[in-house]
Amino acid sequence: MHYLYCVSRTQNIHVTVDAIVFGYSKEEGVMVVLIKRKYPPFEGDWAIPGGFVEETESLEHAVERELQEETGIQINYLEQLYTFGQPKRDPRKRIISVAYFGIVKTSEFKRLHADTDAVAAQWFNIKELPKLAFDHQELLDVAIERLRGKIVYQPVGFELLDKKFPFSDFENLYSTLLDRPIDRRNFKKKVMHLGILDKLEEKAKSTGSGRPGNLFQFNESRYKQLVSQGIHFEI
Amino acid sequence: MHYLYCVSRTQNIHVTVDAIVFGYSKEEGVMVVLIKRKYPPFEGDWAIPGGFVEETESLEHAVERELQEETGIQINYLEQLYTFGQPKRDPRKRIISVAYFGIVKTSEFKRLHADTDAVAAQWFNIKELPKLAFDHQELLDVAIERLRGKIVYQPVGFELLDKKFPFSDFENLYSTLLDRPIDRRNFKKKVMHLGILDKLEEKAKSTGSGRPGNLFQFNESRYKQLVSQGIHFEI
DNA sequence: TATATTTGTGTTCTTTTTACACAAATATAT
DNA sequence: ATATATTTGTGTAAAAAGAACACAAATATA
């Protein structure tokens, strides 16, 4: 095959995109959005949203379009995850699926949570998942692993939180995702020392009992500076 | 689009795999294999080896098959890199390319280096690359970034070296890839402390001037143990 | 006004990382 | 055979980063 890109062969392979979208709230933890299948195969099972790529659109565009159509979600962070292409992953025909990994912010998550049911989409806690169609459990496993891996060296955490948040939300997110307790003082010391969080003057509006704390905000330029220096965030 | 996987649409998109294969030798540094295009577009330019996926084979199989056909290479390490799918990346039709990242060992690299010319394939130092066809420079940039990123937390270095190697080869590889000097004593201390290298009794056969050193060997079980404990190799 | 809940903060000890120089073994040239 | 150049092998001390740890202040609620 020296004729790469030169032969004109008819290939009967179809390309889809799938999107594993995460949301987070302090109350519910890390959630992922799934849709209920209405037709066979796997009728009635839950699946990761996605669909066919159109010939003239980019892969990213396809993801955003499908998400919009199936779930009404507009994500604010998107990155390519992995491409799944085993021959028999769809029983009907050969499908190559380019999976993406998306995140919505807490406020958006809460808003969506209220009305995604209207479009047969639903949020599930990543620790309490239903049986999934196709090889979607595998996609989800890869995505969760990636999310977990990313937060320890890149502050993807910010994509999950709102623009302003109390420090405890940030800490809880890490503790939840890493599934282990975190020492509040050491964690704060480290994060503040990196300079990626700015402490605001505002206090959080009291959300229950306890002392109200300051709000914090992600310092994006500082973050970019650190990344350009090749610095990892081993939190 | 709730009909994911239910519509039977005709998609005129083609799927290819590409393989960015790296080799290393102390004398030549980090090398990558390219093939010379014999037909338009980009006739005469160099390109990354690859080709169309067949309907019944896995993506990995397609990569290995194409590599074998175009370059005669059998890699010993392969992982998926990224999927490139911009609409106009091939001027003729829509092509989604699943790029892979491969490595051959030094001995294999030297052997191939001698005869890959026979099949219009050639090794290039990653610092002295020719102009590439299509968006292949971008694929290569992503692959090099990945290679560089990987060696600092996973010992992919071993995939590039022979089974037995003098410590200086290992050190030079890291120094070359990271493009910065490495303190020999501290580096050795760290690596040996991790336990991923076993010191052999054999000495390297003298390869020029200087004191002959011991040979070392990758300790795979120790490595797996560390990985299962979630340990990263920040070398 | 007492109680429960959450936030905020500093020090000490341990571990890890960095900086740094000289002697031993070989090959080559004279 | 002797001198010279090249490469390997090794330890210590100072600095930085990480881990362990407890109590007072601010609010909501009973």
C-alpha cells in the first residue's frame, strides 16, 4: 500500500462521535449524562449521547450538535478522549466512534438537571450507573479514568465549578474524585502557593449552617504561565 | 437525533490509520520513519505511513498491516495517539485519520535503518524534518509531545532501548528527549531507588574510548507493581 | 444563649530534591 | 611503555517540599 490517499476504495465504515459529559455539585457528587434508547438494539438501555458525523462538519462540531439535539446541553469544556473501533462493537455495521470528554459547570449542571428529563436524558452519579448499551461502559470507564487523572496535574476542576466558589467546594471535588480524604490545610497551602486561585473579598452566601467562607476564583493567566513552564499539578 | 444508531444514513467519510514510529540510537538520537509520496497530491513530499482501514479488521490490526506493507516495520510498542478529522485535511475527500504512536527498539531500529530505503521509507531525526504532506507535521508534533510527556512519568524509554543497555544510553535518551542536561548521579540515584532497573553482572563491550560500564535491564514486574500502586515517574 | 457546623490558620518533623568533584578503567597516540 | 583523552562510578550536605496535626472564630438552629 504505497498508494495511501491515492486509491479510491469504497469503505463501508461509519463514523460517529460520542460525548461523555460530566457535571458536579457538592450535594450529588460527580454526575454523567446518559440517554435512554428508544429503539433496538439495546432498546430501553441507557447510552452515551452521540451520533453520526456529517460530511462537512468538524468532529467537535458534530459533538456539540449532537449534544444539543439529544440533551440540550452546551458544554464549556471539551477534549477528545479516545477512538473506539472494534469491528463488532455495533451488531449492525462497522462503526468507528470518536469519543469526547465534556464538562459543564455546577450552575449549568443544576439548571440542566432540572429539565433534561424532558428530552429523555438523565444525570447519573458515576458510582451508581445503570447497565449501558454497546461498549459504552468501557467508554465511560476510560472517561472517568481520564477525569481523575487530569485533575491531579491540570486544574480541570475549575471547569466543573462555577466561576466563583468557596474553597470547600474545590476541596470536596478533589476529595470526591480522588476518593480519599484531603488535608485541608496542606491542600490549601499548596494550591495558594501555586497561585492558581485568587481569594475574593466576597463571602459565600450562607448555604446552611456553619461559618461563611471567602469565595475564590480561578486565575487563568497564572495557570497558563505555569503550563508554559511545563509545570504539573501533583495535588 | 434520538435515533442514534437507528438511522441508516449514507456517510461518505473514509477512515485511515497513520503510524508515527520512533526509533533511537545513541549516535543518531530520536528518529521517526517517513515515506516518500509517489503520486499527487503532495507528490514527492514525505508523509507519515498509513492507509485505509478494512471493514473487518481492528484499528490496531490496520496499523500493523499498513506499517508492514509500507515500511517492513514490526513495532514492539503501539498506542493510540489522537484522531484527526478536520473536513479539509485531505483535498480530495473527507478522511478521518486515527493516528497511532509506535516504538521500535534500538537494535531493530539499526537493522531497519539499513534497509528501509528499499521500500521508499526513511528514518529522519526529529530535529531535522523535511516538509511533510497534508497536516502530517501536526500529527508529528502531537506525537513528539506525547513521547516527551510519556517518558517523564512512564518508562517508555525502555521500549526504545534494547533489552540490555549501558546506563549512559538510558541517561542520554532522557537528556535528548527532554532536551536538557541531566545530573548523572541524581538521575541514577532516583532510577535505582525506584527499582525499575536491574544491574547485570555483564559489562558492556567496549564501544569506543572510556571505561566500560555495567549493563542494565528493565525490571518489568517491579514496574507493573509500581503502576498498580498508581505511582508516577517524575524523572 | 447553648449547641452544632463549617471556616481559617502555623509549626514541626520527615522526605525528597538539588548541587557538586574526583578517582578508576579503558582506548589511542606517541 | 607511558602519557593523554574519554567514559564510568560514587556520597554528602544544604534546600525545598510534603505530611501530620488542633484549636479558635463565625454563623444557623434549637
